[in-house]
Amino acid sequence: MSSIGQHYSKHIIEMNRRAAEICQRQHLSGLVFHAGQPKRQFLDDMDYPFKVTPNFKSWLPLLDNPHCWIVADGHSKPTLIYYRPVDFWHKVSDVPETFWTDEFDIKLLTKADQVSAILPSDIANWAYLGEETSLAEQLGFTHINPNAVENYLHYQRSFKTDYELDCLREANRLAVNGHLAAKQAFLNGGSEFDIQLEYLKAVGQGENQVPYNNIIALNENAAILHYMILEHQKPQQHRSFLIDAGATCGGYASDITRTYSAEQNRFADLIAAMDKLQHDIIAEMKVGKSYVDLHLLTHQKVAQVLLDEGLATGSLESLIGSGITRAFFPHGLGHMLGLQVHDVAGFSPDEQGTHIASPAEHPFLRCTRTLDVGQVLTIEPGLYIIDTLLNELDEATRRQINWSVVDELRPFGGIRIEDNVIVHADRIENMTRDCGLA
């Protein structure tokens, strides 16, 4: 058994417990999870890269094989309907033999449109969880993505099993390898495209395997929050580098950001200040702490950085109340992390799907939960020179900003520092730093 799989049996016990509980509550015979189907590109004969559905991969790390199904009632051994066609055009996957296969009764499916012969005969009493709702109707399902089931499963997914934490730690380890290689490529004077290639090589994953499109931003591009251009041309001068990039393990994602300066200057000092700020916020994390309160505290600390680094004048209250901190730090502190980069249930404090919205002044905050044991989150404060946001401030507020310092920093773009952390009963585990990324 691989080190990743050492806790897998207990993971399946927990998954079966969840299935049994929600089926008992909703008077269902069981749950059927669909991996999904390939999507054909418009007016073409090729498919888009296949992405397995999250609820399916919460059971097992089968990520690249469409037309598969999991049938689980919470009591019997779950069944994996494994798609293995007769095909001379493409490589057909072997019947899996790995750490997770003993936990499933595996049945082979050679033709996707014949799955009804393997699915339970009383399919109307089972719930379908998946994307292909029309197919589900054709197969006879009457419970298709029921809200009560989805809300329950999403809430439960916010508490990671030991197996899931193992996968997340490995995803961080792989991404850290890439970040270190990318930093060196920046220092060597590479283009954004050059840096991307070095990152993927070090991680050992292709662009369709990493969990999201990497942000590889040099100089002014670092001020664009979701910059994804990857310029091939090297800039005349390398001033700054922001990389937001992750990796996957077993379908679980890491999501890490770092910012670097090519020289020791005011921008480098600002990076150091933001790095300390991020450490201070993580030090405030503990069970029972509100993530919203952590976000609001971050704005207080950003205001202090603006004062300390000469970017603004006034009181902390005036910088926050006038919207200055939001102009420099417009996004949320972070989000839940797991099978999805922006994982489910960030706004749901219970199994019923209750929604607690972000504060009106902070609409881009992606998590309003109270911290609890087993949660995995990102902590990613930022500070950017974004002219469109600064220009929206009223004239009186703009007088609090030191525009000469803004002008000096504009060519560097911005700063974001992001780690992935686990909430334990007695401590916070910073997977990213533990894997060696300063």
C-alpha cells in the first residue's frame, strides 16, 4: 500500500457512513455517483479534456476514465462500474489494481449505453449525483441531484479524512517543487512561458492535470488578479514575479502563491511586510474563530502596512472606512480547499445548506465559516496597484494616498502570498511552509 493509501480504508468507512445517514434521512435506497461523460468540441471531432465530477472522486482517485459509476447504499460494499470499452483507436485502461480496488465490487462496462443492465433494478428509489441529468432521466432516476443530499454531502466534504489530508499534503509537496523551480527560472531571466514550462516539469503534471490555469505574472502583470496570458517574449527588465500555481494528488488540489522582487528595494520591503502579515493572520487561527473576522483583521493589518510603507496617511479606521484598503486588497482572505480549488460549503454552516453571505463591503470573500477541526483553507492576503480601483476613490479619499509611492510601485504590479493550512484541535498545520516554501 502506498503512503497515500494508508488511511484509505478508514476513508471509505466514513464515506459509507455519510451515504447511510443521508439515505436514511431521505428514505433512499442508495446513491449513484456518475463520473461524467466527455464533451465534444463544437464543430470538431475532438473532446475537451475530461474532468471527473467532484462527488465521484470523493470516493476514489479515478480521474481520467469517463462513463464510470459508483453505487453505494452505505451498508453493502460499494460497487464501481468501470468503463472498459473494446477500442482500437485509443488506449484502453487496464482493470485497476491499486490501494483502493479492494474496497469496491468492480463490474466492467464495455458499452456506455448499456449501464442500465448493471445499475440497481429499483433505480427510482436511488439518487443520481452527477452532471448528465438528461441521461439520469432516461435511466429512470426520479431523485436527481436532490438538494438535501447535495447540501449534506458538501457540508461533510468540508471536514477532511486522514486520507484526504495525506493527498493534500502531497499536492502541496509537488507544488512547492514547482514553485522553487519557477523562482529560479525568474531569477535566470525567463519569460512567463519559460517559467510555466519549468514549473510543470518540476511538478510532473501537464496543464490539464494541475488544478487550475497557473498565474505566471511578471512586472505590471502581477496586478491582474487572474492573469493567464503567458507571454513568450521576455520583458526588457525583470522587476517582479507573482506565481499562483498548484498541483493535484488523487484529485485533491493545492493552491499556492508567492511574489518575488528581482532586487532589494521598496517592493522587496513590501513583500516582507506582507509575508509577516500573513504569518500573523495564520497565528490568529484556531477552532471557533470566524473566518470573516480573520478577513476583517487582515484589512486592519493591510492598513497598517500602507501607513508603515508610506503608501497612505491617516488612521486605520479612515483607511478601512473610506475603502482605501479594499482598493489595495480587493479580494477575500481565502477559501476552503479540497477536491475543488474553491471547495464547496464555504458559506454553509450546516448540513441543510444554510447560506451565510459575505459582508456587503467584502463581496469577494469566499468563506464565512467558523473554523473547525478537519477544515482545510487558503490564507492569501494581497496588496496591488490597480489603477481602476484607485481611480474610483473620491477626491477626499485620494488625498490620503501617497501617489509618488504608488507611481514607484506600479511597475511591480502587486503582491499575494498564499499558504494551505489544516485546522487541528490544538494547532494550525501550514502544509505549504512545512514542505519547504519560505
